Amino acid sequence: MTSIRRGVISSRAGRQRYVGHKMKELIEKTIKEFIPSGFPAEISIPAHSEFGHYSTNVAMRLAPIEKKAPLNIAEELKEKILNSAPKGLFSKIETVAPGFLNFWLSDEFLRKELLAIYKNKKKFGRSNIGKGKRIIVEHSSNNIAKPMHVGHLRNTILGDSLANVFEALGYKVVRWNYLGDWGTQFGKLIVAYKLWGNRKEIEKEPIAAMTALYIKFHDEAKSDETLEVKAREEFQKLESGNKENRKLWEWFKKESLLEFKKMYKLLGAEFDVWLGESFYERQMTPLIAEMLEKGIAVKSEGAVVIPLDKYNLLPGLIQKSDGASLYLTRDIANIRYRLKKYKPAKILYVIGNEQTFQFEQLFAVANILGLDKLAELHHIKYGLVLAEGGKKFSTREGRVVSAEEVIDKVKALAKEVVSKKNPEMAAKKADKISESVGVGALKYFNLKEHRHSDIVFDWEKMLSLSGQSGPYLQYTFARLSRVIKKAKRIGNYDLTRLSNPEEMALVKKLLDFPEEIEKSAEQFGVNNITLYLYELANLGNRFYETTPILKDADKARLNARLVLIDAVRNVLKTGLSILGISSPEEI
């Protein structure tokens, strides 16, 4: 338990304090008492510490309204804030021309917050903002009978991290793998299997064998036009419920999922729902009839389309002239089903930039139907994954590199890193840690750039123990964990013994963590968290390297520093877990 007496925070008795607010909000609330109602305070965190912990240009934005010099307004605000702010919150507030207000939190306040962070451990950074709300995160969305490739990796890694972000904010998250398990490609696969397939080969290597059949079909179709006709016929039989084709399709799907799930286990990605396009096949005919009856859709040259002129979009095709439904048709049914069954506040579609037009059409149709009033619909688009040199990620033969090949390579490279760092480690343990480091490196590299950006693979940077990388963060966590392990226990501590600038900078950095999680939810991306953790790790390593923590003769200060180290490692662990990265205590 804890108590605060004469400015000394000790570990002996008293009551725990929980950090439930964010510093920026607290300062904004204080300022808003003295500015016009509804006028934004807009507090920022300066890039350089000489400008304070927080800063605002509100005085400059108020100047035209108040018809006063911005510096005079800043001075007035400074006096009012100092007189009304919670006691001990600020060590100083400074006005700077032409009208900035810079704020420094007091050491006393920072120590109190550190105590709360330390006591709350895993809870710090998490909140109940989304309590009572549900969000659906659709991601990965593999195509049955086709291999996962590097694009699927980025999709799965991004989607999983966003699901983690919203869970940290108290939302009930439904992780949805919307499988590509329906369409004319299955007619082609059925034809290929009946002509050239081997059951044992598919059971041995499902995806590789089915992909080979699909490729053979296309090669043979170049000289045999009847194959395309046969494929359409086989798919129509599948749509009509033909038992033989249905049984084959279900088997293709089963074998594909077995292989996909091995990959998901490696990535640590889990899903609550595996419903794909096929789930909606029986809803297509009544849905199209309803659209026509309501005048939302019209017939055009034997096909059925939804006019989208008022959205400056091409018509949305929902039925081809041969009667086949399309992605858009199934996606409309999908939204309706999700809204009815799950009643989500938001639906996130994690899908690449190249499908922007399709989602513009889908969201336009949702608007016509009034579905977007029931839930926020967001296309979480992301850029390409490119090989070194910015080239297409493919083998010498020109085929796309599979996700499995990428993971195998990164694990092998990680093993070299771990063996070099810790050559005495037992082989079994080294394998386990190498997998953790390799997968962590892959995830961090995919997440550290803004999701709209293309990313270019750089294996050396990805696995670096000294740069902005997953292994660097994992190594920092292991390094700090080693300090706590060597100490064996944290005894009585006096947090007033923490006073040097490096210590206070670390505490201040810890306080920024909750805001970074909320920022990720607002921007639907986690690159800000990757940068935050890197900066926190840098501060933690600098403190570790310049401070003789365990050799300190002052036991109260030694234990206070252990509290700080433990708080840093806990935030690193929580942050890494949000990114889907594990935190081994040894590398």
C-alpha cells in the first residue's frame, strides 16, 4: 500500500491512485474555463523538451476574436490557469512570442502518476471508452485454394493489431475472416480436379496442389476454349446444389482452412467468425428481386445494376447477364447480416488500396439503403508490399512469394541473430525465441509505416537489434526484465529520490501511452504506437546504460528506480501485445 507524507511517496501504507485521465485532456479542461464555449484548446506535445511537456497556440487563434495581441492573451491565460489548476500539477507555465503557452508538469505530479502506473501494471493504457459497443474487424480474407502471400501478411498483421487496439479501449471486438470461398474460380478448380487431380496430393500439400491445378487449367485453356465453358457449367451445377460438386467444394475449403490455420497460429492471429461469401449465396435471388422491386436497381442489357450517378460513380453491377451474382451483391447481404446479428457501432474492412473503387460503390449502396445510419463503415486501406529495390515481391520464376516462405526466411534470419547474441542458449529454447523474434520483426516492420504507404522489405533493418525494429524493442524488454530478475524483489521505495532529468523524461513518456492507443483508434493505424514504443525503449536504454541501478548504496533510491524500470517494461509489454508481438524475457 502507499502513502504520501511531506512530499515523500513510499511503499508502506495508504491508498492506490489510478491514472484514469490523459494529461492533454486535463490541461484542455483547465484552459476551456477561460476561452469561448466550443473553442478548441488544441494541446500538443512539443517535439523538443525545451518547449515544455505540452504546448498550445490557443492565444494566437483567439487574438482575432478578442482583438488583442496574442502574447497578452497568453499572459492572461497563464495567470488564470496557475490560479485554478490542480495544486502541484505544473512546475511552470511559460509564454513565448508570438503567443505560445508551454506547460511543464511538476516532478511531484509525475511521481504520483508513476506510482499509479506501477500499481496498475497491465491496466495502464487501457480504458472503457468503448464499453457496451461492438466493432467488427474484417481482415485477412483469404481465397480458398490459393496461397497466402505477402499482401495477406500485411492485411492480417494490420487487422489483428487494430482489433487489439479496440479491445484495449473496451470494445467488444468481432474478428471476422471473410473467406473468398465462392465464385466462378471454383468451376475451374472442379474441372481441373476431375481431369488431372489426385486426392492424395491435395491431402499432402493442399494449397500447393490446388494452385497447381488452377494454373494448369489456365495453361490448357489457352488452346482449348471448351474448358472455360465446362468451368461455367460446373459452377452453375455447384450453385444449383449438385451433390458431387458440393462435396468437392466443401473438401477444397476444409483442406485450405487446415493450412491457413497453421499460418494463423504462427502469427498469433485468431478469428471469431469464418463466414465467407458462400454463406450469402441463397440470399442473392431475393436480394436482387428486392432491389428491383424498390426501384433501387434496374435491368441493363440483361444484367442488373444499381445507378450511382449522384455519387459520381459507375453503376454497381449486382447480377451479370448469365444470372451470376457478384462481390457487390454478396457484400450488401453481408452488411445486412452483420447489422442484424451483431448490431455493431463500426465495421472495419481491412483491404488494400486497389479495392478503393469497390468500397466506394459498396458504401454508396449502403447509403441508399440507409445501412450507414446503423453503423460506421470504414475501408481500412493499405499500400503494397515490395521487395528490396521497390520491385514486385516474386520469385525468379515470376510467381508471388508465399507468406510461408517469408516467415520461414525471417525465422531463419532471427535464429542467426539469437545465436550470435546468446550462443550458449539451449537449442529448443533458441528455436522458440527465434520464432518469437522473427515473427515480431515481421509484424513491427509491417506496422511501423503509415498504412497508406507502400513498404519495401529490408531484412537487415527488420532484424536489427539497434534500430527501429521489433527485435530492438524485444531486446530492450528482455534487458529491463533482467534487471528486475537480478534484483529479486522491489523493496521499500521512496519515489522522491527520483529527480534527475532522465528519470522524469521516462515518467513523462509513460504518461503519453493511453493517448497513443486512442490516437490509433481514431486514425485506424498503429504506426504511432510503433514510434512511441521505439522512443520509450530509447529512453529506457539510455537510463539503463547511464545509471548504476543495482549498485546504488541508497536502497530507497535503488528500489524507486526499480519501480521506474518495471513500469517501463510493463508499458513495453502492453504496447507490444497490442501490436501482436510477444515479449520474451531473454534473447
